[in-house]
Amino acid sequence: MADLIGSIVKDVVEGVLKEILKKTTRSGTTRRRKRQTRSATTGRFVRKTKKRVKAPARKQVSRRRTAAKRSRQRGV
């Protein structure tokens, strides 16, 4: 009787371990590849040129005069 229970438990444990190991393998979605263009003359793949990244706008250094300051300057 104990031998029968032992074999049942062993089979269940083996089945569970197989399930766990089967799910850990990488079976997700495959990554899509981007299309590559071929050269018309040689037929080889052509490298695409990267777009040039624009530098961010520079901060304003000189202070702008207010309307009151400009009118005072004209009066002098």
C-alpha cells in the first residue's frame, strides 16, 4: 500500500516538474525585423543613413529690456 502511494506521489511530482520546466523556456512573441533595401547594382543590403539629431535651442543670455526701461532710455 505504501509502495502504491509512493509511486503515485512520485508520478505527480515528476509531472509537475515537467510542466514547470516546459513553461520556463522562451516561447514568447518573435521580434519583427525591419525591411532592408538592396542596391540596384550589386544586390547587397544598403545601410540606411541616420537622421541628424538637432541640438536643443540655446538659452537666452542677454536680458530683454522692458517697455518702461526703453521709454526711460529715450528720455535721456
